[in-house]
Amino acid sequence: MDSLLKTLFLVMFCLLSPLVTSDLDFVDRSELLNVPVSHFSDSVRSTMDTVHQVISTLSNFTDKLDDFRLSNALSDCLDLLDLSVDELNWTMLASQASDGKENNSSENLLADMRAWLSGVLINQNTCQEGFDGTKSTVEIFAGDGLNKITSSVDDILSMVRTTPDGTADGSEGSSGGRNVRRNDKFPDRLESYDGK
């Protein structure tokens, strides 16, 4: 009878306890960041302000360009800068979310934050490449602003831990969940011509 009561108690406890769906449901921010959350948030906000300033400056040129290529580069750049603001915002919100999750995040909040910040860097690079070779005033204004953004995002990215435990992907000797082949051979199921 005593064993039955223990079993019944255990079953009731399990049924009434909240289900935890992920190890990141209750994230300790010290596992995500190398700096205090307030310092991280201030840096992200400051970078967002810089992006808004660059958007404002570049927007002044939208109706004044006769060059089709330059006009398209400017339009693309403004779209990429808007996306960068979103990615910076998602990063900041994720660092502050009380339950460790944000609407745009997966179960790996650390990887999400690093991906969003990397996306901002890619956006700036793509924007700069659009202006390359135009030798215009817009290229000069864009270049200065984009360099400031890139420098700030590099600093922010250094504030985000690579992984909570310092390994490449959070597990000893793993390659990030992918089966990385260490030789130049194709898998047996593929013929050599399939890899081209």
C-alpha cells in the first residue's frame, strides 16, 4: 500500500508540474553574455541609433539620384539597414526576455543572437558592395556610416559568448550537429560526378 501511495504521489507530481520544453526556457544571462545585460543593451541601442542616423542621411539622397545603379544600390541599402534594425532589436529583446525566448528565436538563443548579429554584418557588407565603384557622394556617406555600424556590431558580437561552456558548439568534440567529413572522399551513396 505504501508503494502505491508513493507511485500515486509521483504521478500526481509529474502531472501537475509545468513541462519544460527546452534547457533554454530559463536562461541565465551570464551564460549568454560576456558583459552585464545592461551594458550589452546599451551597446545595442547605441548601434541602433547609429543605423537610424545612417538611414536618415541616406534617405536624403533618394529623390536626387539620376544614376539607375546608384538609385538601386541606395534602395537596397535602405532595405538592408531596416532589416539590421530588426535584427539588432531581436538580439536586444532576446538578451532581456525573462523566459529566455523571443518570438523570432529558436530553442538555441545563443546561436540566434550570434546569427542575427552576423546578419547585420552581412547587411552592411552587402550595402557597401552595392556602392563600390560608383565614386559618388552617397558612397562616401554610406561608407563612413556603415564602417561605424560594422565596428559597433563587431564589438557587440564579442560580448556574446560563443557557447555557454566554451566549446565550438556546446559539446565535446562535436562539429555542430553535422557529420563533417575529414577527407576528400564522397559518401559511398554518391558517385563522384554527383558532387559536382
